[in-house]
Amino acid sequence: MFRSNHDSPNNTRVGGTFGGNFTLRGFNNDGLALFSTTPSIVGGQTYALFLKRVGETASVVFAKGDGVPGGTTEVFNTTNQATLNEDGDVAFLASLQGGSIPYGWFFLESGDTVLDAIALESKPTPVGGAFGLAMELAACRMNGNGQVAFWAEILGPNDSGLFLWTPGAGTQAVVTTMDTLPAKANTIVRTFTPDASDDRMYFVAWKAGGRITAFARPLPPAKEQFIRLVGEGDAAPGIGGRIWGLSTYTPANDNEEALFSSLVFNADRYPATLIFTHHPSFGLRKVAAAGDAAPGAAGGSFNPVSITPRSGHEASTAAAGSPSTGTPMRRAPNLESSSPQPPVLRWPSRAGAMLRQ
């Protein structure tokens, strides 16, 4: 269908050759493929999202630098989420640059060349507040009528919701975290991924539609019952704001230090993702947050979307994250904090480092 560094996009907005780094985004029963790549052009590379059938010329959905519908000075950058339906309609989430709107969902009807804006970050939602799209990585769903369902944060009320966009009719809310539960709903949800140290068990629980809370329970022969560690709505350590989207797995070490990751609303940065620990003697302590400087000579800052908890049973806890600038990373580095000392970041290993012989 296409070949790296050979075929041409054959479009004056892009030019050059397809380059490499193909990512297949969708494929339908009509033989239509949706893919992104980094075309090679004079002076370097660019980025674009394409549609193509075998034997036909590729068409550009958007190219880096194209103007954004519904924006002001914004232009398209890249996309991590895109989908294709059987009619050939395309929906995608794109990062933007050159203005005050950093993200947006967009739609291209089959056979058309003009994009529609589905939702733009910081623009009003139909239930109040503003759309927050930076941390919503779940792919949207699109049906044969071109209707697009997507998740978004609701900035202001600090909630989230599922929204439905219909061509020609706009966006409406399907359900949000502000909605009342239906009658006779099961109100208690418990995690099935507990962890344990030498003398404690750790788990999370919450009411359906309610806030996630982490607990510890001393193992026999101790008599103490459940101990609350942290819950959504608590103050976030180190960056201000309130904890939300608390991780439902709680790895812990034998020093009774449990590790968590979460989103943070109303922090000193957006998007805000946080890794932190709880220790019985010291409470909550930040390990790392999105935007923090990465340790080491390579520099860079931590990207919010790839921080994933890990843990061991010695004196340290560990987690993973990806620098967003500085030396390019192909894999996630590690973060460590040692108890009872304040958390300190260091690199046990880092992609691109030399292997010991």
C-alpha cells in the first residue's frame, strides 16, 4: 500500500516522500487505511495523518502546520489517537501549537476536505466548566453515522464525563461524575489487586461514582483495623491542588511505604500527574510530577502520560516515567525514593545508556 522513503504523499501541503515511522490508525472493510507518518521533506521531516486505498493516491487528513478549525492562531502538531469507521469518516485527538489551545478532537467526513472541531481544550462543555483533554488518552468510539463518543475532564468543577458529538448537532453529555447514581445501584467497589508488606495488607475501595480511597490493614496478630492512607480529594504533596484518578494498585515495601500515582486538579501546572508515597511516620511525599526536571546530564522534563508505578520490598520504591525533552528516550527511566529519607530521583537505568560488558 505504501513504502517508507519511496512513495510520495503527492500533496502540495506535504510533498516529499513518506519517510518512515508508519503507525496504522484504522482499516475498514472498504480497504481504506488510516495512518500517520513523518514524511521526508526539504530540510527535514514533518508529520501528517493520511487516508489511502491500494492503487490510489493518499489524501491528507491533516498535516503539521495546518490551521485549526475553531481556533485562533493554533496549528496542528501531531496525534496519538485516531479512528476510522466503515463509511470512511475520521475522528482524531491532536496536539496543537502556536496558540492558547493545546489539544482538540476533530472530525473529517468521508469525501470532504474540511475538518470540524468536536471539542477544544479550555472551551465550554455542555454541562458547565471547560473541556480538559490533555490527560484523556482513551480512544474515542465512532459509529457509522459519524457520531463520536469521547471522555474529557471538566475543568472548573474538577469532574469528568463521557460526551457524544453528532455532526450538525454538536456535543451533549452522556454521563458525568456529577450525575446521581440510579436507584438500587451497588454502592461499594473493592479492588482485586491488593499488595502486602511483611506486616500490612494494602488495598483501595470506593463507592460507585465516589472517590477512590487507599487503606492498609495490619496482618495478624496485630489487632488494629483499617487505616486510611490517602483518598481522592486530599491535598496533593509537592505541587498543590487535589488528588484525583488515584491508582487502584498500591505496591508497598517492607518499610510500610506505599506507592501511588494520580492526576491532580488545580495544581501549579496542567496537565498534572503525580507519583507519591505514604509512610506512617512522614505522611504523603512527592516522588515526581509531570514537568519536573529529569535527573542526570541528559536533562529534559517528565512527561505526564507515561508514569507507571513499580515497587520492591527493600528500602526503596520505584516508578517509571518518560522525559519529554532532552535526550530522546525509547524506554521509561526509573524514579526512586528511599525511606525514611526524603524522596530523591536517580537513574538505575535509562534507555540509550551503555551496557556493562
